[in-house]
Amino acid sequence: MLPRIYDPFEEMEEMINYLPSIRNNNSIQSQRGFVPAMDVYETKTAVMIETPLAGMSPKDVEVSVENGLLVIKGESKKEHEVEEKNYYRKEVRSGSFYRKVDLPKPVKEDEVTAEFEDGILKITCPKAEPSKSKKVSVKVVNKSKK
């Protein structure tokens, strides 16, 4: 598998495509989507991803890995949101979310696992064995004609 060339604008474009739609309703801004924060770190055996998704159900979250890209998407639903409330502050987010991130190391994509505990989605991506490089001798020939 060839390593992906990092494009700094690709993730930004994805985030822009999934920015929450914001509408003004009597000076109350209502968000209909969000981009979850994410921690990515490495242990001796795995690349770990943690993202807080408090109040969500695991059945509303989808995690996939393909070609070194991790995608987390889903939807947070508020069952009894009342628009007539006179909010002073409205920061609890609901709606759809999408997050895509390049994994920093090759992983065994078919062995990736995800757990939901105490509002934190924890994804374990076991590291793949690094491909061993081998030295190849190349004979240099002179093709110039004199």
C-alpha cells in the first residue's frame, strides 16, 4: 500500500461541506450539525482515536477505515427540543456530524475496533508491520555514443 500524500486542504474542504447550518430565530442561533473534537495518539501497538460524543447512542455512529483514512459520521438527535424556550445560551449541539482524518501510520484496517464508554468513542487501530525495505543493486550502463 502506498502512503497517501497529505493534502492540507482536503480535510478543510470536508469540514466546510459539513459545517452546521445556522439560522437566526429571534436572536437565537440554532445549530443543526457539528464537527466533533478528536484526539489521535499512538501506543506501542496501535493508533488510538478518542472523540467525545456525549448523549449519543452507538447505533447512531458509523466508523469506517479505508486506504489510511478514518471516517466518523452520525447523527445526534434531540427528542424533545422546544423552539419556544427563551434561551440565554444554547450550546448543546445536535444534528449530523462528519469527521475524516488521515491515520499517521499504516494500520490493520480489518482489525480496527470501536468502543463507546461514558460518552467517549474510542477507536483502536492496530498498527501494521512496517514494510521491510530491501537493498537492490542497480547496474549503471553508459548509453552515450562517442
